[in-house]
Amino acid sequence: MVYMVLGLVLSGIGMFVGNRLKSKFQKYSQVPLGSGLSGKEVAEQMLAHYGINDVKVVPAKGSLTDHYNPKTKTIALSEPVYNAKTVAAAAVAAHECGHAVQHDTSYAWLQMRSTIVPVVSLASKAQQFLLMFALGFMGLSNNPYLLFATVVVFGITALFSFITLPVEFDASKRALVWLDESGVTKSDPEYYGAKDALNWAAMTYVAAALSALVYFLFFLLKFASSR
């Protein structure tokens, strides 16, 4: 019960952090970028700086849907970022370029995460069904096979969440260094605004990782006690 309560608390924290991120993004989306560059132009300049010529910057639908795809070598920037000339757009665009730089330099944590993506995809699909059956029937039967499968699935997703942390933090670090050194953020308020937005983005991954860990430990202990 303690682990379940803690998991719910962490889920609540995750929702708070997510809402906070949205408010920060909206705030810095109202702050014009002194250099006058759009998100697309920021991304292209950062890629050029690192000599990356085989990555394309493309528009994506929605909000906060920005991502880097290592398979297609594309940086997809959402509608509020692609053409926007704001501090928020510059921060997001540079962060996604940070992932492209990681890929180009064979950053170990990114390679590790990419390797286990297919397994994590299967685990995520199975997780919702296993969780439903585990919560619905473990109190009556303590089925060790069901519990073991649940432990494995939640273990995989928890591992993925923690591997993601250094990947995201490093991408933000690369983004902020480049934004500062390149002069794209021309004033301290612009730089610290970008840093503030990226810090809150990173906190969403921290909250998700802690929540995944709690659920994994809960099922692991439940499995251990059933044997």
C-alpha cells in the first residue's frame, strides 16, 4: 500500500511538473528572441556549427511534439516552435539539435537507449494489460507467473526511464552552451529563460523515472513475498 500511495503521489507530481512545463513554455513563447531567428533557423545554424549536414529540420503537428528521429535523421519541430522567433522556440530547437549532436558523436547513453527501444515498445504495450490483471487478481491468487511477467515489464520501462535521464540532461546542456556561445540568446534574460524552460522539461523525465521505479519495486517485492 505504501508503494502504491507513493506511486500515486509521484504521478501527481508528474502532472504538476507537466503543467508547469506548459506554463513555462507559454511564458517564454511570449518573449521575442533578440537575434530574430526562428526555431527552424536556430536548429539549422546549430547543426551547421557542428558540421552535421545529413539531418533535416521539418515541421510537426501539435504542441510539445518536438523530437529527433535518429532513423530518419530528422528534427521535427512543433507548430509553436518551427516558425516562432521566441526564447522558448530557440530552447526547444537547440535541445533537439543536442540529440542530433549526440547521435553524430555516438553518445553512449543515446546508443544504449536506441538499442532497447524495440523491447521497451513491446513492454509498454503489455504493461497496461499486466497492470490491470495484477491489480485485479494478485490479492486473491498471488499468481507468481503473472507477477514475474509484471516485474519484468515494469523493470524494462523503469530502466528505460533512467537511461533517458542522462540523454535529456546532456542534450539540454549542449543546447544551452551553444545558445550562449553562438550569441543566439543575446541577453542574460533570454539565456536564463531558455535554461528555465529546459530545466522544467528535464523535471518531467525525473518524475517519470521515479514513478516507474516505485511501481517496479512494488511488484518486485510482491513477487518476492509470493515465493
